[in-house]
Amino acid sequence: MGKAVRLDKFLADAGAGTRSEVKKMIQKGFVQVNGTVVKKPEQKVELSADKVEVNGKIMGAAPEFVYYLLHKPAGYVSATEDARDKTVLELVPCGKRRNLFPVGRLDKDTEGLLLITDDGALAHELLSPKKHVDKTYYALVDGQVTEDDVKKIAVGVDIGEEKPTLPAKLEILSVKENLTNEGAFWQSEIRLTIHEGKFHQVKRMMEALGKKVTYLKRLSMGPLVLPKELKKGECRPLTAEEVNALKKTDKNLVK
């Protein structure tokens, strides 16, 4: 037997209306289960076996969890609610799902890939400090990033905690000298892949090298990659392939 739920819950989750609205539909005889009118909201239906109709329209079971890939813009906080700032949940179609949350956090001024879901178990595995999930960032840095910095990042740097950071991969994309009325200054473009999620980690790692991050964007997290066509502030549901890749990553994370 498959998973069974109350008929009114099934219909509410499927988007037929609120719990009280679907109860009225059921009691008025608008709902059929396997071709038979059912007037008891508490009747159980099997998600994988029973055919439920409302006024002749077949209702599909809502997925157990939902997953959104968001291109977070600057100015939004990675929280479910905030008294002062706009939250990333304002950018996703929450619908009747009230338990969505961002997996991890990006600073208010940081842009890029952010996973939004209601799958707590998967989120826990992806964020567990005992698991090493790759996270890749693009950054603009004030200062001249050197090959010596690449070597230091590769073994770990001291960011003021008990232990140095885990070995990470720093790639120098460009280093250029900019001329202004106030003089010349160096600016570097980098790509940095880390395996942890410490507070302000990328910024603190570069500060440990005497550099300052002026712009930060997350490009990927585990198997998820920020699509080039997804504009800032936009989101889309994960594809079935992306969800499967995430769950496969979850099972094979380094412990």
C-alpha cells in the first residue's frame, strides 16, 4: 500500500483551496474518489493509487517537497522573515507552502545561487559541517592576488578561529591596475571553491591575505550551477535531474 492521507489535506496540498474550503466542497458532494462521491473530509486516500476528482477535474498529488533555484540579488537577506529587510522568500512562489527556507545563507550584499526548499533532511545534510560540499564563488578583490596567495589558500588560512580553513582552490581570473584621479590601485578577479560554510568565509579568507572583497557571487553549490539565463531576482523549480543529482550528492557526501 502507498502513503495515505486525509482527503481534505490531499486536496488542500494539491491547490484545490484552503482546508476549510475543500471541506465544504467535499460535504456538498463535489468530490469523487475512484468514481464515487465522498462526503467525509477525513476519508483516507492513497497518493499513488486513488483517483481524486473535483467537479470532474482530476487532482494530482502535490510533491512531498519542492526545490527552487534562486538567483539572489543584493539587498535581500537569507531568512524566512526579517523585521527590517526584504527576504529571499519574497522572490519565490511560496503558494500554499508555508515551510520554505533558504539552504544556508548568502550575505545581504552577496549575489548568486541559493537553494530554497522545504526538505529539511536534505538541507541538513548539505549544510552539515561534517560534510564537504563544494561551493564556488566569483569575486572582485581590491589588491593584487598572487600565486603565493593561491598556495596559501590551497593549504588553509587562519581566519581567527580554532583551526585554519580547509584547503580550497583559488583561481586568478585577472589582475589589473586601475588609474583614478586619486591615484592607481590594483583589482583582481578570482574564482574560489571552498568546502565549508563559515560565517563570511570568503571575505575573511581574502582578508587573511591582506585583500578586500568588494563584490561576491556564488556560482555553484554541489551539483547545482547558476544558469546564465536566470536573471537576478528570478527563480525556477529544480529539474528532476537536478533534484536527483542533489540527492545523489547527499548520499555520497564525504563524512
